[in-house]
Amino acid sequence: MANTNDISSEHFNRGADYLDRGDFDKAFEAYSEAARLAHSGADGAAAVAEESLSGPDAIIAECAEAIELNPSDADEYLRRARAYSDKGEFDLALADCNKAILLDPSNAEAFYNRGMVYSDMDDLDSALADCNEAVRLDPLDSTAFVARGIVYSEACNFGNAAADYTEAIRLDPGNSAAYLNRGISYATEGNVDKAIAYFTTAIDIDPEYAFAYYYRGRMYSNKKDFDSAIEDYSAAIKLDPANAETYHYRGNAYGRNGAFNLAIADFTEAIRLDPNNANIYFNRAVVHKERGDLDSAIADYTEAIRFDPDDAASYVNRGAVYRKKGSDYKAISDYAKAIELNPKHADAYYNRGLAYSDRGFVDKAIADFQEAMRLNPKDKEAREELEELRMKREKLGG
């Protein structure tokens, strides 16, 4: 199973992708999930470092031995609960948190850890109640505020989330998880420079915080500073070589820099680590097309569609490759599917119009270019194609 870092970064990337496509609701949903999964445990990055060294199964075994020796040790129940959460075994994590709270009902850490489990289980009301209780029990515990901020983020209450992260930083300026999550908040707002500043502070506090390098790399990519992005992704990979998404986005940065062979190598490693991720196949296909390897591009877009059959962009892009190969009817079929999935996809209409035009279907091409312009009035290419076809039809006496 992918670890928490992998899953959180995947949601962050989905948020960025949705934002690029203009789907703000899905972007906020994905960013919220990323924030929830970011380092939020009692020990922050140290807890994740422990997991990376021992693995959750080893930690669970160690805790079981400790609990057998001392059944009243609430801390061991909490440690095991975090390991169960990392494995996705939330019912067992919840049971251990409940036991810890029973043993020590004034333990704020137990409440915010249980809040994170409830959050994993999509019970945000219970999660918020537990985090509120944690803050009440220990209003000086910065991690309780981080945990509550994550719940607020998941509920799309970004204002309260930002306030909690800010309070966590005030209480403990050395809390790297608070800076990380505040940076994610700024990223959701589109404030890239502020996000970079907070990720940088997280790195200054903890130079081995792979997650912070990764997220800062994403922000540098957003600014098209691909050299800096590659540097950060490489640092993250050195610290956490099992994170597929870091290879994925370093591959994107290499591709944008024209280093296609390095990009393909990174995408291939990302797929080895996460073979069911449609986005990685999609982006490797983009580079294959840039290299002129059209068959490989089609194969990767086909895989992307297999793993995410509702993504209109994969059909549009595969259609463009089919058209480049002269397979206009296959291209038309892909564009039609994209339009079925997303009737507001202007590029799908534009590209289908081109394919229709290639095959001499002037009226259908004109209709598609008109619809593309209706959806995107600033589309100069669609307007030029439309004018050219109208002139052609007039000459033919149509």
C-alpha cells in the first residue's frame, strides 16, 4: 500500500491538475485531501521517519509487545493507532485511540489522533469534535491546531484552517508540519510565493522533510522555474525514494526542460512504483508525442483511459495523436467521447473540427468550430479555421 506521503502528494497533484483545467470545486476537494494527509501526527515528520525506517507492520508488532508488558500504556496504543492508519486499517486505529482515551481521558494527543482517524473515515463532525476537545485540553499544543486545521481544510473551511496553522506556528515556531500545511493553504489560494516561503521554512526547520521539498518543487514548477523544481524533487527522492509522485513530477519538469530521455526514465520509475496511476501514463504520453514516438504515446494514453475512463483530456490528446498519424476517424471517435464526457470542452470541438475538415466534412467542421468559439470566444485558431472554411464553402457555391 502507498504510504501517506504518496497519497497526499497525489491529491495535491490532482488539485493542481483540476485547477489547470478550471474545475475549482474538484481542485479544492483534492487540495483538502492533501492537507488532511500531510504530516499531522503527534511527532510530525519524526513519526513518518520512524515509519520509513521500521514500517507500520514492525511498529504494530513492537507496540503489541509493549502493550502486553504494560496494558495501561496509552502512548503505545496511540503509536499503534498511527501505524494502523498508515495501513488504512482505520477501524483498528479507532479502537486503539478509544483505548488510549479510556486510559487517559485528559490526553489531548489521543483526541487529535482519533480526530485524524475520523477524518480518514470521512466523519468530519466527529473529527472536528475531537480536535476541539484536544485544543480545549491543551491550548498550548501546536499539533492540536495543525490537526484541527487539516479537518477544517477537508471541510473546505480554508479560513479557519489557515488561522489554526498560524496559531500552531505562533505556539511553536519549530513545528515544521504547521509550516507545511500553511504552505498548502497558500497554494490552494494561488499564492505561490507565500507557499514557497512556508515550505522553505519547513525545510529550514527539518532539512530531511521530503514532503516539504516535494511541495516546494511543485510551486517552482508552477512558476516555470523547472531547474529549481528538479533540484527540490531530487532532494525529496534522495530522502524518500519510494514516492512515485516525486518521480512523476520531476519527469514533468525534465520534459518541460526538453530533457525527454530523463523525463521518460522518471515516468517509467513512477509507473513501476504506482502502476495504476492514470496521470503518470498521461504525462509520459505527452513526452512520447514530443519525441515523435506516436505509437508509444497512443499506448500510454490508452492506459490512462483504462485507469481513468472519465477523463476527457486523455481522449482529446489521444485523438490528436491519431490525427497526426492520419487516423482521422479514430481521432473523431475520441473527440466525440471527450465531448460526451465534457460537453464544455472547447478543445475537443476544435480538434474534431480539424479532423472533419481533413476529411472534407465542411458543414460538420463549421459546426464544431462555432461551438468551440461559443465555449471559448478568445479562440483565435477556431475563428481562423471557421473563416477559412466559410470562404471555401462560398467558393464551392455552398
